[in-house]
Amino acid sequence: MKLPFEKQKPDTYNTDKDEQKEKKDQNKNEQLHTKIEKIEITVYPNQREDVEKILHEFDIHYIKIAAETYETNCYHYTIFSPSYLTSELMNKLSSMIDTKQRIHVIAQNKIESSISDYFMNLFQSYRKTDNGSIKHIEPIERIISKTDDFLAHKNDVYIMVLIATIASFVGLIQNEVAIIIGGMLISPLIGPISSFSLNSVLGRRKQLIDSIRFIAKTIISAILIASAVSFIFSFFITIEMTPEISSRAQVNPLFIIFAILLGIAGGLALVTSFAESMTGVAIAVALVPPAAVVGIGLGTFSFEIALFSFLNLLANLLGIVIGFMVTFLIKKISPRKYQEKKIAENVLKKNIILIIGLALLVGLIEIFLIYLKII
């Protein structure tokens, strides 16, 4: 007989089940804490009903405040939305709200953590993928912000290219893979490439032209830096064609397939908010070392090395751009407004024809050069 203050020995099987359930609920809560976003909207009173109709359609939690701005009455909404609904919600709101109006503003922020049983229930009841995970794509505006940052900080990117190229040069002539990879950790070229691909899909002509210029300048800068360093070093040491240099001066039409896969990985990292550093390193490895080898070939007057590595560089660049575009198209990244979508479609068609045409041309040249070597 046990005294009242003595606890019964718990059933092991039930305890294990309870612990598993508790861990599962804890994981669910931890997942929830990083997947809530806040949207703030300011509109004229005549659009109040339209906004609330959309919010009720999505069953979204919101706070409404009657306010005043520029001596004009308005309504301010603070909306809490699961991340996977944010893009679709923003699409509907932006199509209904005329953002050209002075007080009409839609702002979006990512919340680091939140505690709400309501959010948890909503999180579990809405759309799910086949494996039970929640679909999540970064809102278009956040992706644009990421890529535009590179265009706004060009001087910093040029410094990164300088460091990466010199590190690649040292690794290439010393035949040290670790040094080459170390120089790529700063990933200087993922930004301009992702910017070009995104602006092609969105039809932003001005930003598209800026991206093209930026890509050209960064790659030319890398080639010129490697060329100048090679030329200067050749007076003091003998620059041998190491295996690392020779491997980047080989042409193979199949390399472009690997480059496309790298581009797809980079695009997925961008639109799903995964860490982009590792894909950035992979993309930099595919571009900066070949650019450095082009410079080494020019600096040492080894024009065959320069030509073959340039074709390798161009094939990698085109493949990565194609990969980014494929990802953006699969994920249905496009402008929100109908008229902008039509403009984007025309721009995208022209760019796709141009890029695929260049890729085929590079492939044919590589096949021809391989044929010449065989005979």
C-alpha cells in the first residue's frame, strides 16, 4: 500500500508516447515562430470594404485603426499572415489598391517569433504540399530588394571581385584548391547574375540594362586584374600551367548542364529564403576561376589558354542565368499587375531567345574546337 504523497510509477509506453507528442508539438511551435509576417496598409476610407473583404477571404488576423494623414482621414491596417500566404495576399491587395495614390502604402516585415494558438491552427489548416510541409516562397518585393542591393553597392562588389580574383590567381598558380575555394567564399557574382535573371522575368528594362553592364564590368575587372598580376609576376617567377589552370581551359558542351543546375540551386535559395552563401560559393567557383585563367592566359601571352577558358566562362555564365530563369518561371515569379505582366512576357521572350541562341553558339564552337583537336 502506497501513501498518498507517493507517486505511482508511470507507464513507460504511455510516457514515451506523451514525450513524442510533446516534442512534436514543440517542433511545430518552433517552426511557427519563424513563419509569420506582418503587413501594414494605409488606404483611403473608400477602399476599407475592399481591403477587409480580402482579409476575410484569407481568414487573416488584423488590427484596424482610423487615422489621419496630410489632414485626410484614412485607415491603417496591421495584418499578421503566415509566410506561405503572404505572396498571394500581397498579389490581391496590390491589384486592388492604387499605390500611386499619395497615402496608399503596403509595407511588409518578417517577424522573428510569435506566440498564438490561432496562428498555429491556421498554419496547419491551410494549403500543404504532398509531404506535409508548408509551401513558402519569398514575396517578390523582398527578392527584388535582395538583388537590387548588389546594384546599389557596386564599389563593394568590385572590391570583393578584386580579392576573389587575387585569391584565385594564387590558388591557380600554386595548384591549391583550398585557396581557390577560400577566395570564392565572398561570392561576388551571385548578386549581378540573380539581378539580371530576375529583372528579365519581371520585365524591368532599366534594371535589366544595369545588371548587364554590372555583370560585364565585374567579369572584365576580374580578367584585367588577373592579366595585370600575371604579367607583373611573370618578370619574377615562371608561371606554369598547373592542373588547376589546365582544367579551366578545357571545353566541354556538357559543362553548361552543370552550370544550369547551379543556377537552379541559386534561384531556389533566393526565392525560398534558404541560406544563399553555399550556392553563391558554387556559382563563384564556376565563374571567378575561369575568369582568372583568361587573365593568366592574356598576361602570359598564352592565347589558346585564354580562348578556351573564356569559352568555359561564357558557357558557365549562360548556364547559370538559364538556371535562375527556369527557377523563377517554375515558381511563377512575375509582376503583380496585368499590364506589367504583358511587358515582362515580351522582355522575357526576347531574352530567352538571345540567351539560348548564345548558349547554342558557344556549344557549337566548343564542339568544333574539340573536333580540331582530335584531327
